Amino acid sequence: MAGTAEVELSLDDIRRVTAFAATCARRALPIYEIVHPDDVRPRAAIDGAEAFAETGQRTAALRQLAWAAHKAAREVPASAATDAALSAMHAAGAAFLHPLYSPHQVKHILGAAVHLMLADPKAAAEQIEWVRNHADHAVRAVLGRFPPPLAGRSRFGVLMARLDTELRR
């Protein structure tokens, strides 16, 4: 993109971020599967993210898995299951983190974790602590190369900003 600064971002960095996102989404997955046990789309998206984290091969199939999890989220009434499916979508989408110095890219890093927190709002503080403990130095280093996310008024935006602040400490 002309005029957009880039950040240093290796394939290994993206793999580490994707592994972290998949770990977050895997934690949220039971919330979806309890309600929709026959719908494998969120699980497949997480499996695809984990495969990418191991191999480093981004494929059109991985992008399709992310979109399928997104579709699963749209097909259920707004609920914890919706956020669990969106967490899976963000896990697969993390593989498509770009080296653009843009606050939008932070969604690729933290989106799965934020939807994990949204899937269980009563335990959001506990989930933030869990995420903080599972975001290793590599994930935090990658996050630190990007600008903080834009302040939002939605619950997603508020939690994204809160988690971002926690992980940059």
C-alpha cells in the first residue's frame, strides 16, 4: 500500500501469533459446540490455524475455513456461541496478519482472545488473566510493533483496548 509504513514481521512471527490465537479460540470452542455439536466449521478453522502455525503455509483453504467459521457465527442468534465461532474465525484469520503499521492489524493478533472474553462475559476478568499468561514474549513483541487499536465504544472495542493495554505492559 503506497504511503503505509511497514513493520518487521517474519513468517515465524505470524506463526507464533496464529498459535496464540488458536489457543484462545480452542478455549472458547466448547461454548459453541455445546449448542451446535454437529457444526464443525469453527473447529475446522481452529484446526487450520494450528496447521498453519506448524507449517507456515497460508492457503486459500485456510481463508475459506475462516469465512466458514464467520458464516457459522452469523447463522446462530447473537449469543456466547456467536463469539466462540468468531474467535475461531479470528484464529484462522491471524495467519493473514500483514506487516502494515495500522491499528487494524491488531485485530489479527487479539481478535480471537477478545471473542473468547465476549463468549463468557461473566468471566472476562479471569479470561484476561488467562490470555495474559498465554501471550508469550514473541506475541507481545509482535503486538508492540503495531499501533494500539482505535478506541471503540462497542464491547469488542473496549475489551480490545483493555487487552492491548494489558499485553503492552
